[in-house]
Amino acid sequence: MEAGFFARQAEQLLADGDPAGAQLTAAKAVLLDPKDSYAQAQLGQALLRLHRPQEAIEAFQAALIGAPDMPALHLLLGNAYRASGDNARAVPAYARTVALAPDMAGAWRNLGLAQLGSNRAAEASVTLRHACALEPDSAANWNSLGAALHATGAVDAALCAFTEAGRRGAVGTSEGNRARWNESLLRLLTGDMARGWMLHEFRRDGPAGARAAPFGLRFLTQRPVFGMRVLVTVEQGLGDILMILRFLPLLAAEGVRIIMQRPAPMRRLLADFPGVEAFLDEGMPVPPVDGILPCMSLPGLFVRDAGHVPGRVPYLHPDPVLAARWESRLSEARRLRVGFVWAGNPDNARDLERSLSLDQLLPLMSIPGISPVVVQVGGGRQQLARYSLPPGTIDLGAKIADIADTAAILSRLDVLVSCCTMPAHLAGAIGIATNILITAVPDWRWGLGRADTAWYPSVRLFRQERPGDWSVPLAELARDLSMRIGAGVRR
């Protein structure tokens, strides 16, 4: 049999949803004729569907040898590069696609997304405007344009793009819900709490989102009332969970009985948190409840004004026994005790933007009069092997078992210096002086232009002036720490 026979069979298997069968069949075709571009293309598509992008790249490159001017092959090669995480190499593949087929709107969108993934947001916004012009009814195009504009700091223009995506994408569809959630984040960033919180319910884990409620229960779509028993479920990051804890006593004061899902790292920290009737740990049976209230729906019940977040602060109080135990490890830190966290969870979509590298903080750690304390945990600790810490630095990160340990350590510090990640929220909730380094295009909760935040009175924000440039906030922070030392400010 000829290679074309097996290649056609592979194409049909792909259409039938059998990529494994298509891969085996296309491999037979390629074995018979390695120069058959059609066969290599079917093999590449099968491998891509099987989440084997590196092998798919090789197949598409082989296909292009015999058909160098076929737009679809350049598009598929770009898709394979993106699937492998290599946006930089995807860009020229998509650029060649649109050069050969300038009316292919999907290729323009993919090119814009690859540019955005390569930190070329300004270029991406131009590219994605072209995609929107070619296919104006595509909510996906407008969502992508909004993301690129947001990354450049063009907040008003991004808001317009997300609003347009919402007009094009129906409620309940993936792109329609994504548009409304994207719009919500910018509404909240700019202080429009009323519409922001309403649209925030369209997030993936929100009551208006496309996902079913967990545990086979139902989402509450109205404010819970006196006597109701609700399960507060966790979502998003640990910092988000810490941020909303202040609202639980307020909800309990309205007569609502609260069961709260509790992540394992928070088990000791939340052993007796006020307002919670019981905690639901992993593996425990779900008690009878009237419905589910996702934790990030709580701010929408209480926050009406961007300048005021209700709830008593501090609302987290470290275990004094743990605090005393960690104090013994800090006995040599007799100067201003400054904790340092430079990196967040690498799985966060914006981690490359929000995290710093350890070498950027070393000048701060070397300021005379400081006793540096490393509180960094997780993947960011790998950087410790590449740099030498200043003399007298106390590294506690490797000894931290959970968030209760982190809270106890923070309570013994004078100041925390952190990127926008969980320990910053924890320090704010405990009420210790906290300096957060944030990006030029910040997370929604930090708002725009302010050095303070209504979420945590003890927090000061040090903002980038330009995306990716930490020089200005680091210089401002160095001056702030030096002033504290000069003034003798201690806890």
C-alpha cells in the first residue's frame, strides 16, 4: 500500500476523535515515504493531540520541506511550539502563516497570543487589533486583545475590548464568561466595585461560571440569610483565601452558620478561627448545608467602596507557643529584622511578572542596620544556590512546615519585604509592617496609583513605573528601610 492510503486513514481517525490510532497509522505512512508532506502533517496533528508537542514539531518541520508555502503547516508548527511553551519560536511560524494567508484571522490571533507570551504586549495589541478587524464577531479575538492591552497598562482600552468580547460572547459560553470575568478584574482595579463584583461571579468557580458546584451541591445565588448553613469553598490562591477570612466573622454575625473547606497548609493556622462552625478537611464527609458560597464571592457581599474594606484587622493571630519557638532561632537578629520573599508560586499565570530574582533584593539585605531573614519557600529557594547571602542573614525558609510557621515567624519581624504573593497577605492579616513590590499593571486588589491599600492598613505598596523595571520601587524601598533604621522603628 502507498503512504497516501495510510495518511488518508489517519486523517479520518483524527476526525473520529482517535488520535492514538491516527498516530500509529500516520507513522506507517511516514515509514513508507518520509518525504510525504501530507503524511507528516497527519502525524504531527496526531502527536499534538496526544500532548507530544516536541515530536509534533519535528513532523511539521519535515512536512514543510516538501510544502514550504503551505500556510496551514506553518500554523500547525506555531501551534506545536506554543504547546511546548516556546512562544518565541511560535512567533515566526505564525508570522509566516499570515504572510502567506493575510486574511486568516485565527492565525493573526495566534500570532498575537505568541507575542504576548513572549512579553511583546505592544506588538501583540497591534496584531490582535488586526484579528478583530478580520473577524469582529469573535469574542475570543476581543478577549485576547483585551489581555494584550491590559499587559501594556492601557486599562481603559482593555476594558473596552473586554466589554466588546462580552457583547459578542453569550452568557454561559466559555469566551462569554471569560469576557465578563476579565471585565470584572478591570472594574475592580479601577474602583467600580458594584459592577466589578457582579461580573466577578462569572469566573470559573463562581456561581455564574460554567463549572458545576463541587460535592454535587448547588451554588448560592443570593446572599445567605439568618439560619442558613453554608459551605465556603476555597478557590484561586492561598493569598486569596487569607484575604477573605476577615469576612467570615461578619457573615456569622448575620446569623449564617459557616462550614469552611480548609486547605492542608492552613490546618494549624485556622484551628479556631472565629465565626466558623466547623472546618472541612480533605477526605472528610460533607455535612448537610443549604448551598455553596465560593470564598471569592464573599467580598461582593461586603465591599461597596474601593476605599473601605470592612472587618477588623488584624484578624489572624499566630500561635504564641510557635512564635516563641521561632523567636529562639532569631536571637542573633538584634538589628531591624526584615523578612524577604522574592518569588511566588511558579504555576501562577503572572508569576514571571510579579516575582523578582534574589539578586535584585541583595542590596536591600545588605543595608547597614538590617538583620535579613529569609522567609522564602518553594521554587524560589533554588536561587539560593546561585548567590551568596550577606553575612548575618538568617535563613528560615527551609524549616517552615506550613502557614502557621510562616505566621509565627512574621510576628517576630519588624518588616516584611515581599513580591505580591501569599506571605504578603499573611503579614497584612497579622498587622505587621509590610512592603509589597508590585508590577506596573497590578493585580486588581491593589488598585491604581496608591501607596496604601484598604485591604491591609499595615501594608505599603512600591509600584513599578514601567512594566518589568523594578529599579524605581527598589530604590524607594531602600530609602524607606534606611529611614526606619535611622528612626529606630522596631515592632
